[in-house]
Amino acid sequence: MLVQHARKRAYIAGLLGGAAAAAFGTTAFAQTASTDVDEVVVTARRVEENIQNVPVAVTALGESAIKERGIVTTTDVMFAAPSIQMTTQFGRLSGGFSIRGLAGGTQVYYAEVPGGPTESAAPLYDVGSVQVLNGPQGTLFGRANTAGAVLVTPNRPRFNEFSGSFEVNQGNLGLSRITGVINVPIVDDQLAVRLAVHRDHLDGYTKVLGSSQRLNENNSQEFRFSVDWRPGNGRFRNYAVLDYYDVDQAAGATSLTAINTSLALYNLPANIDAPNGLATGTAVFGAACNAAVTAGLAPNLNTCIDQRLRTAATFRPAMEAEFARLQAGGKDAARYVPGDPNLDLHETLRKWTFVNQSEYDFGEVGFTTLTLRNIFGFQAAKGATGWDVDGLGGLIQSSVSVSQTSSYAFSVSAQQQGNRAVFEAGPYQKVYTNETQLRGVIGDDLVSWSMGGFYQRTPAIRNLEGIRNLSRVYSGVTLATLGYNPSFPFPDGGMTTQRALYGQATVDIGFLAPFIQGLHATGGLRKSWDKSEIFSRSVSTNLQTGAYVPGARNRSFTKSDGWNSTLTLDAQVNDDLLLYVATRKGYRPGGINLVLDAAGLPNYTPNYAPETVRDYELGSKFDFRSGGLRGRLNAALYRTEYSDIQRTFNASVNGVTTTYIVNASAAVIKGAELQGQIVFGNWDLSANYSYADAAFTDWQGADPLALIRPGNARCQPPLTAAICLIDLSDNPFPNISKHQGSFTVKYNVPVDPDLGDISIQGTLYAQSRRYFTDAAARNIEQYGEQVRDALSQGAFERINVRADWKNIRGSRVSGAVFINNLTDANYALTSIPQLHSLGTAVRIYGEPRTYGVMLRYAFGQ
């Protein structure tokens, strides 16, 4: 098995290396060119620039590339850019990007506002571009950008153009994506509006055993209305966007990948009549049953204990049977899961996003030009997910939850009636942001400068009717109600804020090297101040109704501050070659862990500290030509030093499951990235490849499995009577693959122009193994090599193919046929390992093969 894994890794490295060599070779394709490498405009420094002049590792995907490469949701971006992965934890309504292995340090910007409809399943419709900026971007992009930034730019209204389109995609699994867009000019050169509406549906691709129910469904509706106003002389411009995102769909499905049946609860007597049955049952369930009898939920103590022993006796056989079914059935078996009769497996989200960008160009003001911009953002979201976390139909764990670590927050109001969970979306969680920028140019591009301030305000919701997370563990046998346990307190208000000031300037220092075209130095600083004051109320249970009742009020408080910085030197050696070296520092604020009954949680602290990142990057951007061939090759080498890493832990103590954030010491990540394109004749080849060598350099922490205790020889100082620290630095670094990349081949079919434009395209994506948990080595040490695949996604490939016919026979109609995931690869988006606490590890899988047709009618373009 290990030899097979090694061969697979070598195959992936060779596959990606060969693809890169094919795309970057300059002699094998020296034929007559009929097209050229496009100029790509990016906003990596908050202004529009040619990508080849920007000393930042950037991937830019335009509207055509998004469509042609099958990038349907934000998750699909990982298949088109180097060093980026999508991480998700609580279904598809949570999640975020990991860039260069740094999960949680990537901020998604939507129309230049942090946040927006950018969940892992959010559709990308009527989007002008998606840009991925690798490495810390905190000077100009601010909050929490220790890993990088993803910029999603919706199409703006176009002046003087009455235009629109209607597009329909239909395919297997009930695939139905419908997009309508209309652009209306109101006043020539001054005012235009744009409306885009979208519906996205895909039947669930995971079936529930013994029923017609399907999970992993996509079902959402969206609309976006935008206004662009440039009155008078054009110095003032105001752009506003209102976006609505509504999700109502079956929840994500978890598939069992490993089991640990050695836990005590899986090895109890079968009933009170079994040897030691009554004595053992009394010791385990006596307290819960006494409370149940007192509350009238059970007729007597012995009956209650017997019922719970009989329920517990079903756990191990069910786990073993489901695990055996999946092991024997392979990929097909993984697309079926047991059903849950006790919980509505459903997820909902309603989200409003409003953005207003105002800009005034003062022209020349003294020795500089001056432009003032203000960017205001407002978001309001509410939603919830009811799902089985165990891959066993909720037998071991089901949950109503929302992620603590989403790129934004949304509310959920969960309660219990009897022993059943009910949930409402609760009040809207609101986030306000405002950024004011001043920027200008001194002389003939001698100095380009920008400065500004940023403010974010997040009022904590007050909701004493429901809480954020309920989990039913072990079918509730440890509780009097046989129901759910709250993991978090009732929210009772508060406020989280960030204030920041920043400045950055690029100076032409070409006089130091007049023999090259341009030598520039860029320096920037950002100072951020973060504060969070959260009020919450403890939880008690009304045993007669099962309802949770708010108790005493508690206050949690934390504040932190930190610096982001950037220093870059770039040289435009000639028209075709840019070289640069950069160092950047990123700061990500600390925060508060709000949980109930934290005693015994490994590595738990009430507050977690800020994390910091220092990186060093050496890069080049090169355009080349040879005869009729045109090409582009961009490369970057980097080293990232990562300290006080913020990681999310899942733990279960005394039947209560919860998530919280810990600081997991330090790591170093070294890597290389290549991006290239060559165009010749009717061919267009492009590729990207990333290599990463990531490792923890220092991590001493409590045993994540809570098995190594004081007195063990592995304990290291400092030591208390209750806990010891162990060396965990041998764990593989998660959320990053050593090898990752894609290779795209596009052929423009030579046909009579009167027939339209016909092209055929295929994209191969491949990656080596990726771990989903910080503590993989510790789990493998404890439970054996056989759990490695349960804690990671092994090497895999994914292929998309598409054929387009634009402007069919000179008409306004375009069509396409497509197949995404051609080989039907079954790959995991995440793993949730709870072998030490609940005895299970599960996966959430990505979409299977989908195929269909597209028809599009456009006018006025």
C-alpha cells in the first residue's frame, strides 16, 4: 500500500511537471500565430494595472475563462489557480480558501468589500473576473489577509449600451442553471443600471439508503442590481450594488471513512439482564436516568437503564456494518448514506450584500494628482444547517450548526422540543465596513501613493430563544431527554470592531540603474486595532419540554493590535521581463472562544491570540515570442514563516461536541509557483503548477486525543497536575498539497467566420495528497496506518471538457456542450476526524461527473 502511495505521488509530480513543460516549451510549437496572449488587467494594488507589471503572484480569470473552464462556484476556483484549496467544515454554507497552506487567513473581497456571497457553493454568475493574490496582502487589503486575497468582481453597468443575455444550462442530475442579464443606459455617458438574476439547481448526488431522499443538493436563487453614475464632467463617480443570495436545499452528506470501536460506550452489556448489565448500566446512565424518572420521562430507573443499554448495543454493529459496506463497495457505495429519521437534513441561508463605491478625481492638486474614494459595505445573513456528522444517519452524532470560522458570520436559532431539534434562521447577523482611500501620482509616475482608513463593525446578535449549535451524541443516551446537547451559550449582544490606518507608495528609483527600463521600490504599513466584547448567557434545560432556557449573563472581552507591512523591489528589465523581490508581514487578530463546559477540551483557552506571517518572495514575469508563437511565463519562489497559527479543533467531552480555535505554534512553508501560456496557430495552451514543502517547526501542545496524561514519559515542561505538553511538530501540515496544478488545451476550429466561432477545450487538474487535520500523525500513531486515507485526500485528477459554438451562423445565439469531472473522480472536500471522541471519521465529497448543454442568447453586445 505504501509503495502504491509513493507511485501515485511520483505519477502526480510527473504529470504536472510534464504538463508545465509542454505549456512552457518555446521551440516545439514555433508555428504561425493567428492570435496573441491577451493583456490582463488586475487590481492587485487597488488600481487597474497590467498583470505583467505587478510584483505580486496573481492568477486572473476573466469571464470567458470562468465559463470555459467549468468554474461554476467559488469552490471551483481551486482547480484553476496554483497553491489554493477550498476548505469547508460545516457543509457547503461554510468554508473558505487556503492559500499556500494558510487556512483562515484568506479574505474574499466582493466588489472591493470583504465578504459578500462567497460561500463554498456560491454560484459565480455575471462575474467579470476572479483574481487570486498569493501571499500576505494586509497592507492594502487589510483584515486577516495573512494568506492572500480572492477578489470577485461582478460586471458593472455599461454606459451607452442597451444589452442583455439569457443563458440556460441543462444536464444530468437535474442540472438547471438559468441566468438573465439586462443592461440599460439611462443617461448617455452618465447613468446606467444592470440587473442579473440567477437560479442554480443540482439534484443531490448522494442518495439516502432505502429512500428517495437525496443529499448534497444545490438549490439557490440570486439577484443583483447595480447602478453606475458619472454625472457632469466625469470627475465624480458612484457605483452601487445590491445582491441577494437565497439557499434552500438538502444538506451535505458525510461518508464514514474510519471507525474506532474500542470506546467504552461501544462495549457495554447488551441489557440489564446481561452479566454486570445493571451495575454497569447504573454506573454509566444512572445520573441521566434518575433525572429522567424525576421529570416523568421514564417510568422507573431499571427500565430507563435497560433502554439505554439496548440503544448503545446497536452502535458498534451499525458502525461495523456501514464501514464494511463502504469498504466493499468503493466509490459507488460512498454515494449512499444512512438516513436520519430524527432530524430534517436541510440547510438554508439568506444573505443581503450592499456595496457603495464613491470616487472623486480632483486632478492636479499641487505636486500630485488626487483621487478620493469611499467604499461602504453592508451584509446581513441568517441560516442554519441540520446534518449528520457521523455518516451513520445520526446514530452517533447529528447536529444543527453553523461554522465558527466562516469568512463572515451568520446566525442560527436552534432549540429542542422533547428530544427533537428544531431550527430557525434567527435574526440577521450584520456586518458594516467602510474604507476611505486617498491616492495619487507625483510627477511622471515618479511616486504612486495611497493611504486610507478602514473600519469594520459587527454587532453581536441578541437571541435568547435559540442558540448556535446543538448536537445529539450517542442517540442522546447520556442525557435525561434522549435529545440534544448545546455546545454554545445563548448570544446576548456585544460588539466586534476593527480600525486600521494604512499607507503605501511606489517610487521610481530608476536613476540608480539607468541601464534598465524601470526600477521601483514599494513600501507600505498598516496598523490595525481589534476589539471584541461579547455577552452570552449560560444554558439550562427544562426537562419536561426539552427546551433550553437562558441563565446567568457572562461577559467575554479581548483586544489586540498588529502591523502589516510590505517592501518590494521590482525591475522592468525590458518590455517583456519583470523581476521582483518582496517581503511582507501579515497580522490576523485574535478572538474569543465561546463554548459551554470547556473543562477537558485539549489546548482550550477562553481567548486565542493573533497569528502572524512573514514571507519572502522572488518572482519574474516574462512575455516571449518566437516566430508565430507568443507566450507568457510567470514564476515565484517563496518562504513563509508562520507563527501562533490559529486552528479549529473539534472535540467531544462528556457527550458534548464543540469547536474552538487554538494557537498551534509555528511552521515554515517553502514553495514555487509557475503559470504559463503559449498561443500559436489555432492553439492556446495554459498551465499552472505549485510545489510546497510545509512543516511545523515548533508545536508543543496538549495531546489532541487527550490520551497522554501527566506521568507519561512523553510529557514535556511546563507541567501541571492536570495536563502535560507533548511534541506535535511531526504532524503533516494540513490544507496544502506538495504538488498541485492544471493544464488547459484549447483549439479554435478553423471555420468560415460566417458560421461563428467554434472551439474545443479540455482542462486537467491534479494534486498530490492533502491532509485535512493538524493532528494526522497523532491519529495514525494511535489508530494505525489504515486511517491515513480517512484523514486526507490522496492524489487525484479531475478533467473538464467543453465545446463552444459562439454566434451560431452569425446569429445572437451561442451554444456549448460540457462535461465536468469527466472521469467521475470521487474526491473529498474535507474530513472530520473524531476517532478519539466519538469513534468516527467522515468525509464530505465533491461533485461527481456532470454534463449538459448550454444555450445563450445575447443582444446589444
